[in-house]
Amino acid sequence: MGKLLTAIGLMSGTSMDGIDVALLRTDGENVVQRGPSAGYAYDARFRARLKQGLDDARSIAVRTERPGELAQLERDLTLRHAEAVESFLHENNLLPENIDVIGFHGQTVLHRPDEALTVQIGDGDLLARETQIDVVYDMRANDMVHGGQGAPLIPAYHAALANGLSEKQEIDAPVVFVNIGGISNLTFVGAGRRIVAYDSGPGNTLIDQWVEAHAGIPYDQGGMIASEGTIVPELADRYLSHPFFTAEKRRSLDRNDFTPPSGADASLADGARTLAYVTAAAIVKSAGHLPEAPATYVICGGGRLNQTIMKDLTRLAGAVHGRVLAAEALELNGDSMEAEAWAYLAVRSLRGLPLTYPETTGVDRPVSGGRFASKSVDIEAQQATRQVELP
């Protein structure tokens, strides 16, 4: 066992609804001691700026480019993360010197795995200066340098959690962790801790876009709108017949790979109901590419709070002998798991341990990654921010 470090993970996902913060004590391998967590919502105005940032990012050809308002948005996003860390430390009676490292995801504004291009805005050097805590950030890029898709990165943490669950809980194997965020992804943990992972399809993004466009609200709370609707088979089939689901090679998804329906396709409730079904069906359909049929699905991310998605997923997985459990049923936190993962990955990065594997991202070999920003390095030295990579 390596030295235990205290890490904070920061996640702002594809749903763009706010910042999740979580504290972890870990050696970056088998020891995971979960601490407090919190969420800090973005205001509507800033969410609108993030959405505009997605449009500004479309023209990026080199990942360091910041067209339009992206440079200012990157600074403002980073400062909001610094404020979130400050609030989190205050609320939990912690000081910066109590924290060894921050794992900073930033905000994905462009992800084109077929072009080996991924862009997460977020200034690690600025965050380190503002928080006075060392920061590991930009953890996806090195995977792409070595032929990977740049996503998903959370599987290494899922494997550590699965190892802990097998020691404490009686759950049937193999286990699949399902994160239903803006995009959904799967992590299969099989015999000998074999990890297979990939994006499984649209998560909350289509539903969020649909209800925001037609009801003026950011998301369908609890799946209440969907619960009043009926599935439109033609619309569901349009999504589920997408080549993504039948392609031999699994690939990571960008938020824009699936677009929401038009207003002519369905009523508000029927559209929400259909898209909830698509989210659940996409998970089970994509699970067909795994080495074995999952016996247990552990659901995390905001989508687990949509009861319509969960009912569909329980029914569809049950039809192929799978059991669906929300993360909380196993004493895990489905809201903070991604932030926890970024804390865990930051420690792995510091230790030069792999973040991704051939069967999680398609990378050519297990590789580490991330850039390191020191709280104590001056501006000139920060220009030499190091890239962490396994030899």
C-alpha cells in the first residue's frame, strides 16, 4: 500500500448544471476512504455562457485554441471552481494545507475522438494559485496521444469500488457501473478485476434539451413530465437504430452526437417519455457488447433520480436477468462518484499509475496522464507544467 493522500475531486459534466466536489483519502490503488461531498449549482446566466462556449468551440482545430469568448469563459469557470473549493473547505472545517491535491476536470467543450481532439477548459495553474493547493488537470489528453478515445476515465475508480463492494456486500457478478450523466457510460468489472468500459449512449442531455426548449426548465425533475407521457415508437427507433449501437468498435461520444427531436415529433410529455426510454434502452443495448451479460447494474449520476428512466432500466435489464441497484443501495454516493473519481485519478497521476487501459478507451497500452500545477511555482516556472506519463 502506498502513502494515503487527501484529495479533492472537481467535476463539471456534460449536463453543465454545476460543480460537484468530493473528498477522498486514497493510495490511488486499493484503499478508498470516501469523505464529504457537495454540489454547487451554476446560475442560469452562466449555464447559457457554457452553452455558447460549445458553439464557440466548434471551430477549434488545435486544442490550445480559445476562439470567441472561450478564454474569458475558461478564466471565469476556473474562478467558480476556486470558490467552490473555498466553500467546501469552510463547510467541512478544513484548511488548504489539509489537502494534498485537487483533481480538476474542467468543462468539456469539444470531444472528437476520431480526430484525437478533446478540449476541456479550465486553468489548472490559476486554480492552484487561487486555492493554494496543488492541482492535477487535463487528464484526458495523454490517452489520445496514445491512440485512446479520451473517455471514459472513471473505470479505474469503479474497479477500486467494486473491489471494496465484493468484500462488504453480497452482490452478483459480473458488476457493471452505469453513470447516467449527460452521456451515459458503462464500466464492466469481471473476474480478475478485468475492466471493460465505454460510452453507452445519450444520458440526460437529450431530455434536458427537450424540456428546456419546450417547457423552459433545465431538466425533468424525477421524471415527472416523462411519467405523464407515452413512448413514441418511431422516435425511439430513430435513436436506437443509430450506427453507434451496432458498430464493432466502441467509441466515446460528444454531447452533439445525438440531437434532440423537433417540436413536431412529439408532445412535451411524450417526447420526455420517449427520451427516458431511449436512455434506458441504450444502456441495455450497449451492454450487449460486454464480455458477459451483467448480473448487477450499479447506477450513479443524475439520471438515477429520474424514476421513469430507472423503471425502464429495471424492466429491460430484468428481461436479460440483470438486477438494477441505485448506488445508494450499496452505501455509495451516486451524485459525487465522478468527483470522487477525479480525486482518485489525481493521486494515480501523481504516482504515475495508469488512468486508462486498452479495454477502457482503446489506448495502445496502459497510460497515466494529467498536467501538474503547483501552488508554489511562480508564473515563469508554470510555463513548464509537466506532463505525467508512464515510461
